[in-house]
Amino acid sequence: DTTLSALPSLDVASIRRTSPTALAFTATANGATVRLGPFHDAHGHNYTVYWNTGGRASVRIANAAGGLVLGIQDMSTADGGRALLWTDSGTADHDWELVPDAGGAHRLRTCTAARCWGVLDMVHGRRRHRAA
């Protein structure tokens, strides 16, 4: 247990998942490695953690069943680029950021072209695409 004089500064770019099946992560905070995990796994503990992140981090949106990630076909940066699920090859078109909207909602925005993900038509089964 440590009493802090200020919030720890978490380097969001350092967050790494440490398990393919559990929500377990490591990151760097104030220059030291820290373990991150969901609070529902912290049975028997009574504590609160706050982090000063100082910005946004990119995320990869993965299908939990198959491991495919959300990406943009041919790494397109144009309006209307087709979104698809793809094997994670480490390319930048797989990086997304959550952009806060009113009422607690969020939009997904590509880190490569600053385009938000949208749906071409609101009919089930239609292709998804990026919008400006």
C-alpha cells in the first residue's frame, strides 16, 4: 500500500494485453510496470484506482470468438472505405480510438485517417463503411 501525493501518470501507449483469454494487462505508470485487470476479478479487495492518462490511446477491436480485428480494406484513407474483419497483421488501419459523444456514447475513429466508422444503410446485413 502506497499513499500518493498525486494521481499516477499512466502511459496509455504502454498498455499490453498479457493473456489471450483473460482481461489481464500491463502498463507503465510513473516509470514503473503496473498490472491492470478488471474490478470484477478483485474479490475480497476494497480499493479505488484513478489514473491520469493525459490523452487518448488507440485500441484494436477484436472478435472474441475468432480473434479477427476491425480494419479498413486496402488501408484506404478515403471516405467510404470498406470496414472488415481481418487477421491482425499489425498494420495501422487496425488502430481505432474512442471519441466521446453526448450522453455517454462513443464513436470509433481510425487513427490513420481520422474517419469515423458508420453504417452505409441501416438494413441488417448491409456492408459497413467509414464516413467523414
